Amino acid sequence: MKREIRERTILDKFAGDFVNIVEKHAKYIIVSGFVAIAHGRSRGTEDIDLIIERIEKDPFKEMHNDLLQAGFECIQSEDPDVIYDDYLKDKTSVRYTRKGHFLPEMELKLARDELDEYQIRTRKKLPLTGLDLYFSSIEMNIAFKEELLTSEKDIDDADHLRIIYSEVLDENEITQIKGQIRRLRLS
């Protein structure tokens, strides 16, 4: 059975344009709700969650300046020193939009621990999305949604991904990731 690729959306283009800049400076992954949406789940979102590898301030400043040149702006500040020192360094995310627009938003954060570093090392392009973007693994997304996030929307996202990937999911990996989440994020 051949699966049809879904029609491209504003979020798809926004994500592609943004990560084309980011990947020149750092490895990244897209996580959370957009993963389910990119797999055909119909639900609203106005942001995309992006985790990048931990980089120092100078490489971040270069990336930030390239994002500005490409027509993006950071909602929190124009000053890359402020963005890095007051937000990213302290494990707080920042949001970028296209200049002059409120939506969509890219929520960007640096990897915060070994779990995020593992997600980046094991990142994948997911062919069923039809997008040339790196995502965290399906198992990782399901584990986070079921163990940490747990809202109704997140559980529905996890259920959607479980249906699509039912024949290839590694339940042992999901269980192991949930254990790491409990150890690193819930303790």
C-alpha cells in the first residue's frame, strides 16, 4: 500500500526555512506536537518545538544573526547576548517568528541533559512526513508525551503515532526512555 504525502502547510515551510539556517550552526531535532501533525494528525498548533545541541555563545550569536538576515526575529530580545545569557544558558526556551508576524513561532532551546543529547544523536528524518527535517525518534516522542507531558492532546498525539508506527515500534525502547524521563525530569 502506497501512502500519499499530505499537502504542505505554512508550518512545514516555516520549519524548513528556519532549520535551513540552524543546521549550518548546530544539530537540531523537532519534537512534540509538530511530529504528530507532520504525520497527518489534525490538530491546531501555533509553534514548533526545536532542540539544538549545546553550543557556546559565539556560535549562537552567528546563528542568531543569520536568522535575522533570513527574516526571523526573536520575541524575547534582539540582543543575542541577552538571549543566550538570560534564557538559553539557563535552560529557558526562546521564540522566533518571521519579522512582522506573530505566528507561527519556533520555540528554540538548547539540549538540557543527557536525554536531549541522546535525542539529537539518534535523530531521524521520518519519510512518512514527506519533510526533509530531523525529528527525535517516534519512540522518544511517544515516551515524552505519555510519561512527562500527559495532557489529553499529548496522549492523543502518542496514540496517533502508535497507530501509524504500530508494526515497527520498539516498546522496550519506549519503556527505557520513560525510565530516563522519570530519573532526569521527574525526580
